[in-house]
Amino acid sequence: MPLLRLLPRRAWAALLSQLLRPPCASCAGAVRCQSQDFDIAGQFDPMIPDAECLKIMCEILSGLQLGDFLIKMAWKDVRHEMVAKKGLAPEVADRIGDYVQCHGGVSLVEQMFQDPRLSQNKQALEGLGDLKLLFEYLTLFGIAEKISFDLSLARGLDYYTGVIYEAVLLQTPTQAGEEPLNVGSVAAGGRYDGLVGMFDPKGHKVPCVGLSIGVERIFYIVEQRMKTKGEKVRTTETQVFVATPQKNFLQERLKLITELWDAGIKAEMLYKNNPKLLTQLHYCESTGIPLVVIIGEQELKEGVIKIRSVASREEVAIKRENLVAEIQKRLSES
């Protein structure tokens, strides 16, 4: 039975390998937040950490196997803020507005470079230069085809100070019985050089860039797809449940579960002295635990353990000393 986690097994590997790996030697002082967020803080050469964040986002989304995705990259186009707050000349802001409906790769950046009304403005020229450099790094990382320069993207100018990006899943033809999932972006981020300084009494500027993975939206997507396929959602990784049909068998259950734990088998039991057998079996069925090991007076007397398949409800008795090997065999075949 499939298991639904916050992130599937392969995705955890992709995510954790990035979040837990140490910064490269040239990035001494980088700060990486070990949660669904990933951030790099520190003074580095332009666009190198930005490119790495986009690379990591691609690796995580690829590992999740949610389907094709596209990362939109741009800055918010709000003419008033660009003129009044960012210091751009009105004619430059208007010219940028002409590009809002355009999207593409480095060719679009090159096209904007050739526009005299943009290239003659220092701020616009610096921004375009950074984007061109970023695309060079993205090409070297092998992910340029996953990035689309799209000025219609808006994530707020007060918070972000440079490049911003947002990942969306591309709609694929739905199969029979499936409904299209419109969940918006599944990851986003950007550069926020001024945010950390807001919390420093001395106002020290700490350049930062990062990304956030939309765990709840990803969870929802995976859950809905499993339901469409008729797969039951599991909420636990437990492989074996230790049960008893009789009272006063807590000590035997504790001995048994310790043996399973020591063998690396994910096992659990109810935290009650004398649980009813039916309650224990219903718990396994509701949570999707595949195997139950049962020990009672008869089993203890005969030196055996019963193994029950939750799906088929079939039970077999095996010698106590063979329990671990038999469970490992069954788990490897499932």
C-alpha cells in the first residue's frame, strides 16, 4: 500500500541532500535553513547563489515527480512603485510595461538589452546584466530550459530587492476520472537583501537569497492523485504492529517490539496494558499497517508467533526464533 508523507521518499532525498550538504568552500558564512525553506546569506559575487537556489528548486521538484514544471523569473511591474519608490524614469517604466506580456529565456533579455530606452538607463541596464549573467549560470547548471523570464510575475517590490521566481506545474491532459489540480505555485523565492537588516538594531545589511517549497500544496497534490488512482492514503511508516488477544501481556509485547526495533523494523503497539484485539486490528486497517504479529498464551506456550496479513487477514504461525527473518522476507517482497 502506498505511503503518503509530506514529501515522497525520493523527494526527501533530493530535498535533504541539498539542505544538509555543507556550503561550498567559496561560500564560507552561508546560512542554510533546514526546513522547507532554503536560504543563502552573505556577500558573494553576483548571481552565483541565486543560480544555485534555482538549481536546488529544480532538483527538489524533479525528485517529487509531480510532472512537468516551469519556473517563472522576473520582478513585479508596478509603475507607480518603480517611478516613485525605485527611482526609474517614467518612460523607462512604461517601456518595461511593453514587455509584460512577453516571456522567454536569455533571448528576451538580449532583446531588452537592445532597446535604447532601457539600455540608456543605468538601473535597468544593471538589472538586465544580472539576468543575462544568471542565465549563463543556469545554462551551465543544465536547467535554463526550465526557467522562463516573465515580467508578469509579481511577488512584491518592498520585500524583494532583486530577482524573484515562482514554480508552477504545467497542466497535462487529465486521464479518465481525474480533475485538473489548480493549486497555484508549488515553490517560490528570490533575493531579499534588505529584510535581515530590518531586525538588526544597527541596520547592518545582510544580502540574502532563498526559496520556499510549498509543502502543503505538494501534500495536497500527491493525496489527490493517490485518491484518483484508488490508492489508500497511509499516515504512518509503521511496518509491523505488535498485538495480543489476552490481558497481562504487556511485558511480552515489549520484549517482542524491542526485538523488531533492534532488527531495524518499524514497529509499534498501543500504549495500553490490556487493549482489545479487535481495537488493535481495526487500528492497523485504518492506518494501513501491513503486518501484525500476535502473541498470546497459546503462542507463548508453543514457542511460536502468529503473523497476520492485514490486507488478506490470513494468519500463519512461525517459530519465535524465525520471526525477524520471516518479517524481513515479507517486507522485501511487498
